[in-house]
Amino acid sequence: MSIADLATKAGINRNTLNALELGKHGVSTGAYVTVLWALGLDKTLDAVAHPDADTHGKTLEASRRPVRVRKAQKPKNEYDF
């Protein structure tokens, strides 16, 4: 498939496709998704941002959990008067 055909099928400009290939900033996520769709690779996006596969995100979330401030109380003796 030529660059012109791929750009036409994805509905984007050839310059946008070139910028996408070069990894330039400013290319929208939608352009990436439509190019993946045009190439038949859109099913590869199923695992993107999947919460069970995001080990880094889970680690960050665990590090941001509040720390317990109050010390645990000793259990009261039920036979204490």
C-alpha cells in the first residue's frame, strides 16, 4: 500500500501521515487510531489502558493511598473489670 493510498483510506493528509511516521509532536491520537484501522491493526488497541494489564498504574495508585495515622488499638480484654 502506498503512502497516498494509506492517507486516503485513513482520511488524513499525507503530511500528517509523514509526521505520524516520524513521531512528531502534535499528531492527534485519532490519526494514530485511523491509520491502525486502515492497516487492519485496530484490534491491537484492545489492551491499551486495560486496568488489569497496567502494573505501573497499580503501583502508582498503591503509593498514593493514605497512610494510617492512628495506631492500632490493643484489643480490650473482655474479662477486665
